[in-house]
Amino acid sequence: MVNEHRSGPVRSTAAREAILDATARLFHNQGYDRLTIEGIAKEAGVGKQTIYRWWPSRGALIGECLAEGRLIPVDFVVPYTGDLSGDVEAWLRSVLAILDEPQGGALLRSLVAAATEDAGVGQHLGESLGVEEHLGSRLRAGIRDGQLAEDAPVAQIGRAILGAIIVESLGREKRDSEGVVRLARFLFAR
């Protein structure tokens, strides 16, 4: 008889799904500040040790939920119409539409709080919104098309726009989505 010892735990698909579903549900209902591993375990019907075996922190759980599109839609594609400013504005408006939903600002503030615990959350947020891949690709096309300076710092421009979105969401007063749109228009005006 052969001993088929495995190194490390085998994930149960059902338990994994239950944990991620519970995390997303509680995150949306309670926000990051009130989200606990104990609460997730209870909601998912698993032990805390099961969660910690797979994810080192609640931030890591949030990061995986983000990567899988459980918290916000993934892959915000930037159109390519030939008008760089208009294309970036169209992408930006689709991102800002999430924040305009009733709990959108609270969701983004919770994601920022989670990113302070786990840097992967911030990376997953940028990936989910298409900052690096889609916006970066569109900005590089803008350079190729002569709509953006050849030495334009593409990655930094994308992060600056994401930063403006985040800073706008951190204020608890009435948000001004149009202010972020005006900023993007200014950046790409020729």
C-alpha cells in the first residue's frame, strides 16, 4: 500500500467558495472595519483555522475577492476611438459609476482601509479597474498616435488618476465626480 502523503492542505472548493462568498457579503454589509475572520468563519460555516490555512489575513481575503470580481466588476476596458481624452473619460466615467451607487464611496473607503493591511488589495484594486493593463495600454497607444508626449510616464499617470479617484472617495461630504473628469481632461488636453 502506497502512502500518498500530500504536502499542505487540499482546498475544498465548496469551503473556498463559502468563505469568499461570506467575505464579499459581509464586506458589503459591514465594511472593512467591522469585518472579522470570526464573522466570516461563522457566516461560511467553517472554522477560523480553515480560513487562516488559506489566507494569512482578512486583507488577503479581500484581495482575492477583488481579483475574482466579487466586490466590484473586473476589467474596465478603455475604448479606442482615436480620441485619447474621450476614451480615458469614458473609462473614468464607468469607474466613477460604481462610486455613484448608494454604497460606492463606503466600498472604496473600505478597500483603501484593507489595502493598508495588505498591499495586495491595492494592487488588485488597480488591476480590477484596469489601470495598469487597459488604461496603460490606451496611454501607450496615445503616445504612438502622437496624442501624448513620447516621454509620458504612463504608469504614474494611471496611478495619479486612481489616486484622484481614491482621494475623492475619502471625503465624507458630497463627492464631485466631475472634478476627477475635469482633471483627466486637463491631463490630456492638447
